[in-house]
Amino acid sequence: MTFSYYPGCTLKTKAKELDGYARRSAQALGITLAELPEWQCCGGVYTTAKDEIATKLSSVRALEAAKKEGNALVTLCSACHNVIKQTKYALDTDDDMNFKVSNYMGIDAREACDTNVVHYLEMLRDVVGFDELKKKVVNPLTGRKIAAYYGCLLLRPGKTMQFDNPENPKIIEDFIRAIGATPVIYPMRNECCGAYVTLEDGEQAKKNSSAVWESAAGFGADCIITACPLCRYNLIKAESEIPVIYFTELLAEALGVK
Amino acid sequence: MSMNEFKPKIVAFCCNWCSYAGADLAGTNRLNYPADVKIIRVPCSCRVNPLFILRAFQRGADGVILCGCHPGDCHYTTGNYYARRRMTLLFSMLDYLGIEKERTRVEWVSAAEGAKFATVMNDFVKTVTELGENKRLEDLRCKK
Amino acid sequence: MQKIGVFVCHCGTNIAGTVDVKAVAEALGKEPGVVFSAEYPYMCSEAGQNLIKNAIKEYGLTGIVVCSCSPRMHEATFRKTAAAAGLNSYMVEIANIREQCSWIHKDIKVATEKAIVLGRTAIAKVALNAPLTASESPVVKRALVIGGGIAGIQTALDIADAGYEVDLVEKEPTIGGKMAQIDKTFPTLDCAACILTPKMVDCAQNEKIHIYAYSEVEKVKGFVGNFTVSIKKKARFVDETKCTGCGVCTEKCPQKKTPNLFNLGLDTRSAIYIPFAQAIPKVATIDADYCNMLKNGKCGVCSKVCAAGAIDYKQQDQIIEQQYGAIVVATGFNPIKLDGYDEFAYNESPDVVTSLELERLMNAAGPNGGTLLRPSDKTHPHTIVFVQCVGSRDTTDCGKPYCSKICCMYTAKHAMLIRDKYPDTEVYVFYIDVRTPGKNFDEFYRRAVEEYGVHYIKGMVGKVMPQPDGKLLVRGADLLMNEQILINADMVVLAAAIEPDKSARPLATMLTASMDTNDFFTEAHPKLRPVESPTAGIFLSGVCQGPKDIPETVAQASACAAKVIGLLAKDKLLSNPCVAHSDENLCNGCSSCEKVCPYGAITYVDKEFRMPDRTTKIRRVASVNAAVCQGCGACTVACPSGAMDLSGFSNKQIMAEVDAICR
Amino acid sequence: MHNNDKEQILRSSGVNVLKCMRCGKCSGTCPSYEEMEYHPHQFVYMVEKGEIDKLINSPSIYKCLTCFACVERCPRGVEPAKIVEAVRLIATRRQGENHLKAEDIPCVVEDDTPGQLLVSAFRKYKK
């Protein structure tokens, strides 16, 4: 099974391990991730304004390239996933946006971008299957109590992302069970870490992120996993007393390819 | 006659129980739709004989729309199912004769859907206006 | 020669504001066949009707056209007017120039032109009208009430009091409905069971009322005055006629892990059960999903302990067919499922409950014997947060766009009862608006604030966060303080929106009664006929028509009964004369019409015809039973020879209307 | 002038502020509430009333995390976060000087700062 793969800029620099473990695990699961040629940065955040066109074009290009390859587009970083998926939704639902983008790019954007955007976790759930994944685990993480941290980008806006129940998601918990560990449910798992505001007001981001790890630790988690480099950065900045790691690291560990 | 001045003649058959009441509700809520739409009240959408629709086009109508209760909600239990089947056949035959499919339509409008009635009529009039005058079936002998 | 009169109504300024009524009257006066044309401010007024009557007499009119509001409004009025002046009431046509003209167009010129076309169309039709006479059909003097909550009970009692037979169908094993689950009632705080159960007993003891509990309506045929209904009596596996309701079986049943649905699953009961002590009929029922005997044939304890020998594991569903003159819908409501509101942690924490669950938790017959305890650890809660409008006034996919109406009052009641019984418990109520229209309602709410010290906070809860120590951290907005606040609560109570019972939608289809987009039954007129469905013979009682509290429900239930009694008191009903008829000379006996008729109104008879050569021949021809025909017209289109036609909406009339519009 | 801004905000956000029923759930859910001078429900109301200047000049517009919690939980589908974004765009597009300048970056960047943070912040605070 082959997918087009959009790693995003952070995965090439500060979050190399998120990317590396993901590639190795995919290989172990018999999935080919074909990195898109010459992809551009997604921009980190989706601009909701309807009159913002230029900021969405890099996502359009990624979608178009995947469509040309004839593959669904797999993303890994939460931010990239959110931006590309929201851009796709805007093209599909906003005629004016589609018109402007099509004119600028000289393509029929809606048609040219008609490809599925799949997060790596969705790929594990829907393509590999958690039951199947469980069978391939060689090194089950039995006894580990792991808190899933979704943050906001994977889940919201729920209508657009169609990822999981935005208020009570279970995909990462199911993933944790599949690799043999025990998920820890805590209420802050879908609250924001503070995101980019850390540059504007470090204290605010610290407050938000502290609330997240304190909640997870309070429910007895011994580590937090995430799919977002910025979430991880903010939680670590907020002096998390439990380790914050990428979910792909645990996946690779469980599959014995770490 | 330029496109802007063209006012289509549109005949709407509405069943007494749902769609006619829906049209009334559109009025009660003061929801605008073009005056080109003239409604004929029938007891049920299944009362509409294909001959009525042929007659309308023969007499120069530019569009004909048939509105009934939602499937399953027919006051007479099954009337709208008959209407749906009959109209599917009729409309494809009309299309063959050169009356574009867009000039004929079946819509389900309940008594509670005043807003839907207005939306449907606005859209239908717009579509028919864009298609322009219907010359295909008009019987010029009927003109004064 | 037709002599047609045209009467154009101003409807004050409703029509005259956008339609030049004088121009309409003048233009229509020139139409062929029209001998009289006039306009008047209010045609439906006595003076307006007199104008019509005088014109009919003076000009010897053979047909009239009234250009006014929708025929759904005043067609009946003008038909009576015509009849009073000696004109057949079916020689009247209405041109709807209000709802379908003046109210939707702003431009006077456009609206006037359209009004003229509509008037012209009605004239073309009335010229082809034929005098019709309504036939009569008998009324079955028996009513069916569907739903045995307080609405159905009250309606049944009132109809029975007037001396008519009533059958009360309830899908649960006992009547009583939601009111039986409620602890206290606002605004008087009397106990719901104390005022409800005597009425339930009245139902059981009334000779005129027959209760079909644990039963559902399967099929409805017929029409007003003469419905035939199939009722499915579901198998209880207990013989109702033998069971004494002693309850020994429920004590001895070994399967005690069955969720107690009467307590909303907050505790468990045995597989054979009587829902609550005052159940009517007080008869045991076996829950087939949990009974070991029914599931795998191993047990049979209840059968052994039953002294009356009432247990019957082989009992089957039973179908009962019965005739009714009128049908009352009283299917009630349920709180919505809260799956779309996980921000309130309802699925995550047992201490987050709905208001109806709180009723059971506070009820003396509830899981805790009336002591309010947290479901999770059975401790006494010291801080309780109420959240209003959970799913009400919510236009998202999981909510309801309407106000559920009862939540403000029952929340005030809950808050007050808790503060009264447990003064050490702090109670917070997050509200968007407090809506208390009703007698003594606002005073009641104010008492909760002023006398009982309930903290009302203008704002909404954003998230409920269960904490490791079992507390619930509630984050919400206090809009008047302009603050975001955090409350460390022991329990959270959600005022879930109410929605019509799921059985209502299929029932509406069976009854061909219309519903709105929220699945509430629509009334024949929102103001003037609030307890009748637009479908003749179907009446509406209680929340199935829209959210209501108990006093309103009872008032509507009695109003509904009055309407039913009014119908049953008649010996005969005048039926709609706009029915199908067949031209025997054209009919070729093909049976096409018979197949499409939903009412079985068409039969075939062999008839003798005189042929042109003076011989006679027997031919098979269609014959319409005018009392059974409802006038849908399906047969008229199915008929290949053009023999079938519909009075009042004949082929020629509709063709003439088409011609008039396209002219 | 005010009306132009209001129209621009309504158009670029695509939000119908009249749908708001003033329940305050957005403000009951906002993770940046404490840091904001004007809160999510006030953004919606003040845009409706045309009080745009107060919003443009308030630091509140840089506090929103675009976490969409308010959008997700609003019972009326109002989408307050999109209003905040539209107001901020008026400010950043108008200002000529950006809220975040390139020369500010070196002093805030550390070894472990992810690129994602810088591009996000640029997108939100600069035009």
C-alpha cells in the first residue's frame, strides 16, 4: 500500500524523531510512504479568513501533487494535517475560494485536489487496523500508563477534521491499547497547549501547558504522547514532570524498530 | 426580448395537504419568490395527470413544477410515490422531445417548510429564466 | 349560461397594501361569464358576506369567486355564505391573493397582475364546477388513545366520563408515563405520585376504559368516524388475567442484574418485574433479554413460585383489531441522548446526571430511597452545579432549535428541594435566560433565589472536568461579573432538551398526520385548532404536539377530549363530496384504478348495457364507494380510458386552470 | 469607517453574529480568557454593535489560540474564533508595522524552538 507523504518542515529539523520512527514503523507495517517532491511549508496555522488565498496555496500544491501521484495524502504533524485538511474543506465547500484559487493556479482546484487527507493515526486505524497492529507488536509496552494528548489541531473544527469525537476522542487510546499499554483518560487531553502564543506571552502558554501535564500526571500517567511538535515543545517548556514524547516513538518501540 | 426582461410562465401544482400549506406558510412568513409562479391546488400530487403538464407546455408555459408531501408523509399514504414514478417517465420523455429536464421538477415540501417552498421557487424560476423561453412544444394555434 | 360573481377582499391592508384591488375587480369583471364584480375591505365579515348573499340573489349567480386569503382559511366560511343564499356550496372557488400574492410580493404592479391571473384562473375553474352534495357516513362511538402518560390518562378519563368507550394503548408495561418517574411537581411541590396514581386507578376502574398496556399500534386503516386499528399486545410471558401482582416472582427471580429502566438504569432489578409499586395494570412482565428461562431454557423459578399459575413462557404477541371513531395521539417525550455533549463529561462520570435521573435519585422509591447521594461513591454531595439549555435552543446537529420550556422551572424546583433538605449543599445554576411564564412560576423561581439562596449565574458551562479525587471541576462564564469561573463540584445536573418519543414518527405515517421538522405533530391551526391534527379524526394531547408542563398538558388533554366527545356525539358525518366517479360508458374494466386506490374504495360490478343494436351486454365496470373514497385522485390518472374523474378537481377544471394561467 | 470595518469582518469571517443568543459558552470554554481584555462573547457582541476600534486596539486579538474550542461548543454555530481572526487581520493588514517583527525573532528563539512555532506566529501576528 502506497501513500503520498507530507512530512512538513519541523519534521525535517527539530522533530526528526517524529518523522524517523514513523517511516521505520510504516515500513515494518508494509506501508510505503512516498514523500512528495518539493513540498512547501503549510504555514503552521490555517487562516480562517475567507479572503486569505495566498496562505492556503502551499496546501493546495501538496493536495494537487498527491492527486497527480494518485495516492491519498498522509500527514503526521498535527498542524500540517489541520492546515491541509481545512484547505481541502474550504475548496470543497466555498465556491468563491475555489474560484479564486483555481484562477490563481490555472487549474480546476476542487477537481485537482480531490484526494483524501489521512493522518498517520487514521492510517493506523483505518488501513492497518488496530487489531492487525496488535498482532504485529513484538515488544508490547505492558504496564506502561500513557496519556494521549490530542491538543486542538487534530480534533477541531470537528465538522471539518472528521477525525474523532472532538470532546471524547478515543483513537490514540485505542492505539495505546494496541501497543499493549494502558491509556490514561484525563479531561485536559483536548485542550490547547498555548500554541504560538508562547512567542507573544510565554506565561500564558506555560499556564495552559501546565494544566495539561498536571492533569495527566494527576491521573497517574507516566508519560504523555502527542503528534504535534509545538505541543511537545510547550509542554516541555512548562516543565512537565512526566516525559512528553511522540507517539511514533512508542510505535517503533512496540514494533521493535526503534 | 432580452434576458433581463424575460419573465417565465411557471405552473406549480401543489398538493392540498403539504405543499399548498407550505406555500401559505411562505406567505405568512413573508418570504419572497417571483410572481411568475402560479399555483394550482390539487388534492394530492398523484392527481396531476401528465396531460396537464403537456397542456401547460402546449399553452406556452416555460416551466412546470410539481410539489407534494415528503415520501412517506402523503396524506393519502402512497399518492406521492405514484406521482414520483409517473413524473420520472414523463420528464424523460419530455427531455427527448426537447423540453430540457431543468424545466420540469418534482419537489417535496411539507406544511412546515415555508422557507423551503420559497427557496425552491426562487431556484426554479432562476433556472427556467436562464434557459429562456420554451418554444419546443408551444402550440402557436393556441395564441391569440 | 354561467353567471359568475367576483368578490375581491382587501383584508384591511393585508391585500390592498400591495394589490390594487379596484383594478383587480375591474379586470375580472370583464372576464367571460362574469356578471358581477366588487371589492370590499373584509369579505369574511358579516357585511362582506351579506354583500355576497345579496349579489347571489340579485343577479341569480351560478358560481362565485372570492379573491381573498388561502382557501385553507375561509373556504368553509364562503361555502356556508353561498349555501345561505341558496347557491350550492361547491359552486365557490377561492383565489388565494393573500398568502400566495400580496404577502410575498412588494411591487404593486407585479402583485396586481398576478392577482388578476389568479382570479382569472378561479373563474375558469368555477365555470366548470358542478353542484355537489355531501353524503353521510356513520360514526363508531369509541375512541383510541395512544400513550398512557398523564396526557393520555386525562383524555381517556374525560372521554369515558362523557359515556363513550375508550381504549388506552401504552407501550410500556404500565401506564403513568414520565409523570410517574417525577418526584415533586412545580410550582406547588406536591408529590407527583400522590396526584397521578389516583388517576391511574380511576382509569383501571372505569368500565368505559380498556387499558392495553405493553401494546403498540401496528396498523391504521379507514377515516374519521370509522378507523380500523390493529393493536399488537406484546408478549409479557405472564397471563394478565391470572396474575395478582403479589410480587413473589420478582423477589425469587435469580436474575437480579437487569438494568432498572424505570430508574433510568441507575440501579438493577430482577428479570421478571413490576415497574413500580403503583403500576397499572399491576401485573408482572418478563424481560426476555435477561430471563434465563427464555434465553436458554434454564431456570423456571418464577413459574414454580407463582401461586396463580400466571407464568406462560410460550406466550406470543397478539394482534387485536378494533373499530374507532376518533384517535388521540398522546405519545409524549424523552430527554435527548447526550452523546453530542461530551464536554459535560456525561458519558465519562457517573456523577454527571440528567434532570430526570436526578428525579429518580431524589425519589423515595428511587435507587437511594430518597436520600440524595452521588452515584459514584454514594456520598453526600456538598456542591451541585445545574446546567440549563443542554441541547435546547441549539442549532447544531446534536441539539434542538426550540426551547424545551420545562427546564427552567424543574431546575428551580430541584435547586429549592436540595437546599431545603440539605442546607449545607451549595447549589449553582448556570442559565442563559430564566423563562418562567405561567401562574405562580416566576414567584417560584424567585423563592429559589431569595429564600433558598440558590446561586443563579448568568452564563454557560464550557467544560466539566473530572478530577483524580472524584470531584468535578466546572468551568463556565459568569457574564454579569465578566469572569470565567471554576467551581469544584460533587455533582453536575444537565437539563437535557426534550424531544418527541421515537414512536411518534412511524405512528404519524400510519395516521397520515403531519409533523414538523422536529417531529412534533402539527395542529390543524396553530392558534385556533390547537388539539386537532389537520387529518380529520386525529387529535393531539400533550407533549407530542410541543413542549408542555403538567398543568398545560392536562388542560390540553381535556380540550382534546372535548373535541373527541364533540365528534363521537354525532351520529353521522357529512363526508367530502369531492370524490372520484367513473363514467360507465367509457370504463373498460381494466382494474388499473382498483390497484392504485389506497382505500379499497373501488370495486367492480357486472352491469347490463344496452348496445346500439338494441341488444344487451353485460360488462364489468368500476364502481366507487363514495363513503370510502378520500378524493386523492390517484385513480383518475391511472385510468387509461379517461373514465375516472374527480369531482371538484375534474380534468376539465384543472385543464381550464392551466389554460388560464398560460393565457 | 466603522461600518466598513464591520462589513469587512463579517465578510472575511463568514460569521453571522446575529445568530448569537448570548449564552456565553464561548467564554466559559476559552483557554485564554484570563489574558483577554475583551472576551470571546464580547467580540461577537461588539462586532454586532460596530465597536470595532476598541477591539482592534486591544491586545486581546493576539491572545486567541485559534484552538476552536469556542467554535466546537457554540450551540448556535456562531464561530467566535473566526471573528477574532478577522478583527486581527484588520489590525495587522492596516498597521504597516507588524505586531511581530523579524528582528524580534533572534532574542526569542532557542535551540529547541520548532520551526512550526515561528511560521505559526508569523502567520498570526504579521502580514
